Amino acid sequence: MAEESGAAERTDVRYVDVSPQQVGLRLDKFLAEQLPGVPRTRVFRMIRKGEVRVNGGRTTPQIRLGAGDRVRIPPVRLMAESPPAGPRGRVLEIIRHAIIHEDERLLVLDKPAGVAVHGGSGIEFGVIEALRALRPTESFELVHRLDRDTSGCLLVARTRAALREAHAVLREGRSQKRYLALVAGRWTLGQKRIEAPLRTDTRVNGERTVRVDVNGKASVSEFRPVQLFGTRTRGAPSASLLEVTLHTGRTHQIRVHAAYAGHPVAGDDKYGDATCNAALRARGLERMFLHAHSISFEWANGVPFSASTPLPPDLAAVLERLPP
């Protein structure tokens, strides 16, 4: 391994057995606990280069450790690199004010558009890093994800037990996740259930692109029209406000299913309609019109949970500018 610069103590190679308390922990989080002070980018690089091994094999940062796993931790110079800058004060305040509910198991945030849920891929930090900076003595893990440009309900687990149970609820389809989306054109399909499998592993020019494919994963979305715009005013862009219920949770699912139905989400630069996007930009739409409106489910003990967030002011203002 290449010599690292800076005066600091170099560790020896270590083999660490996963404890019962660490079962289910992601590998990158496990390494962060084992190597305090080592930047996240350095941890990811060690994993990518194969310097970190689980049970003797190469792996990925996202793998969750199981009982009996043994992790090889390579030699590393602690504090050899300058630690990355943490979330700044303004971002911390934005995330602090975004918390709309908390109990012993979950935090619920009304995530603002433009904020990533976590750092990585050129993003220094996101919601989860900000929460950890705000409350350094607590443990937080994302229950699910939202696209950076999507606003609305985001669940964060406060314990590993809550994370495992919430993941089971989502995996088994026992939750109801509803979104509000403005789409291009006049929706004439009524209440429409779209069952179109999605391939989420394709890339175009190095960028992830999701597409409908018979060999993709089963994906189900249900669209219900709420309000139609621009249908009686000549020259105005036609658009439709829809409530979308997700029955599966694939990457970009609503965006791809809406485009598949011929009505792409307004403001979507990847799967959208450029003419409609331009017309709606002129009426104040500065980002994708997609908002995670509500989520509800029952915990294993039968206790119901629900959370909802209203349409944010920037999107509500766009609707007010659209003619009927």
C-alpha cells in the first residue's frame, strides 16, 4: 500500500469479528467505528481497492454484516489526511427545522428539495451527516431514500431494531407511500395502476438511467388525478396534478412510470418533456415537481404510524399560476 503523508501513527493489519450488537451494520459504518478520524473518502477507497475483506473476500461499502463475519482492516495512518469539512451552520439549521416528528424509534423530516439524503458521488454531506453533526451522541440510519430534488417525508431510524423493522415493513409492502406530482399534459387515464418492470442497473454516459424492461424488477405505481390545468385556456401549457401511491420502491420509479404513461413529471430533466419544462419554468417551476406527501404503516405490535407533509410553498405557488 502506498505510503501516506503526514505525521501520525500507522496501525497494523487487524481481523475483527462482528459482535452481536454490530449485526446488520453497513460495512462503511462499521469501519467508521473502527477507524475514528479516517475520512469517509479514504474508507471507501480502501474497500474499492480490496484492502478491506469480509470473510476473506472483496465486497462493497453497502453490504450489511452478519453474525460470525470477520473483517480484515488494513494498515492505515490515522489522521494522515485532513478530515473533510462537516455540514456548515446554515445547512445544520435547515435540517434542524426540517424535523417534524420524533419518537423513540424514528425521526421524520420534511426534506427540502436540493438536499441529498447522504453524502457521496461528489456530494460532501447530506441529511444523515447533518443529523449526526447536530446530535453526535445519537445513531441515525436512513429508512429509505428520496431523490435529491424530491421534497417531503423522509424517515430516519434512531435504533438498529427500528431500522430492521421499518425495512421489513417496506420490503413486505406493508406501507403506503403517497406522492404529489405535476405531470405534463392532460391526464385522461383515470385512476391508473402501472405495472411495468424497471431495470435500475443501466448507465448512459456514465449516469444511472432507469428504464422499463421485461427483465427488470417488478414495479407497481398507482396514479390518481387530483386537478387538471391549462385545459380551457388557449396557449397555456396543460398539466395534471396527480397523487401517486407506490407499491414498490425502485429508483426513479414514479418518474419512469409517469414518462412510460406519456405524462412525464414536470421539471424532470432526465425523463421529462423539454417543451413542457420550459413553459412551466416561465411560471416559476425551478425544480422537479415531485413531493413525498405521506407515509403510513403498522409496527409489528399493531401500533399505527403515519406522517404527512404539505406541498411546499415553491410548488404550491406554481399551481396558483397555472390556469384551469
